[in-house]
Amino acid sequence: MTKKVRKKHPNSKKSEKYEVKGGELKRKSKFCPKCGSGVFLAEHKNRYSCGNCSYTEWKDKGEQK
């Protein structure tokens, strides 16, 4: 039998969610209020959504990009 060809997945982008300032770690994204800290909300054009529990928070008109 031949070996199965596996797709290469892109690296995790978790490092983009954090910032180090003056020796302190700062989180850039919002956390899910239902799941607690450690689960970030995904940022879409008009909303924030949790991939774990499907919680959705809509952006204000002025906040949208």
C-alpha cells in the first residue's frame, strides 16, 4: 500500500491575538461571555461570534469596518 498524502494546514494564528507591552501580556480580541476566558470571539464584518457555543454579538454601525 502507498502512503496517504496529507494536506498541510496553515499554522495557528493565536500569536496574532496577543501583544506584549512592558513585560505584560495583553489580549487583543474579546472573550466569549458564555465559554469564559480562553475562547476568543471571531471577528466578522458586522458581528463577533463564538465557534464553540455559537454566541453572536452584533457590532454597532460606527464600529463596523
